[in-house]
Amino acid sequence: MPAISQRGRGRRTISEINMVPFIDVMLVLLIIFMVTAPLITPSMIALPKVGKAAAQPESPVQIMIGKDEVIQIKIKTDSVPSNVTTVAADIVKLEPKVTLVALDAVPVVISADKSTKYETVVKVMDNLQKAGVSRVGLSVQTSK
């Protein structure tokens, strides 16, 4: 057997990255995502459905929140300005037969402008709940 002589060159190491396995893996992942994407349903919020009340209360207390977040309390024909923190106390002042103890039997309807901050309406509802009002409704415009 003849001796193999190396002429000083030897084997060189390849310093390049082989991209073929990387491309194969990426194509497989792309196919997996393309197949599973239509199967994933977008998250939907299931809102509760409400019906109309059988009858409206006889004389509800109306709380009207304007665009500039000015609050007006209206009972029958009387109207008084109020603010978020003193809504329940102002209802008691306006309606003498209502006390803070019997405030839970009073129906309250909140009418707010649609450009009013949601936070203001929630604060009013929270203060009414803290005062013991259990019958709170929101006035809405029905669409036909």
C-alpha cells in the first residue's frame, strides 16, 4: 500500500452553518400554525340578555349624569344638584319619607350621557350600594 502523503493541506473544518435543517424545521412549524390557526376561535364575551320589566316603578328616583359629569337628582318634580360622594344623602334630603334604613325599597334609575366616563357611573352606583339601595337600574335608549 502506498503511503498517503499529505501535502500540508489537511482537512479543513467548514465554518459555515448548514441552513437546510433550520429551514426544514421552520417549514414544518409554518404548516402546523397554518393548520391550527383556523381551529382557534377568537375570544368572545357572552353578555347576559335582559328582557323588559313587567311594569315600571311608580315614582323612581332619577339620577341624571350630564356630559360634564354634573349630577342632578330628580324625585317627581323636585330636582337638586349633587355630586358623586353625597348622592344617597341628597336623596334622603329630597325625599323626607325615605330614611337611610328604608333606602333599599326606593327604586333608582340612572340616566347618563353616552359620552360620560364609565367610572363616574360606577362610582354613583357604588355609593348607592354602600348606602343600601338595592334597586338600581340604568336608563337606555332602545333601538328599533
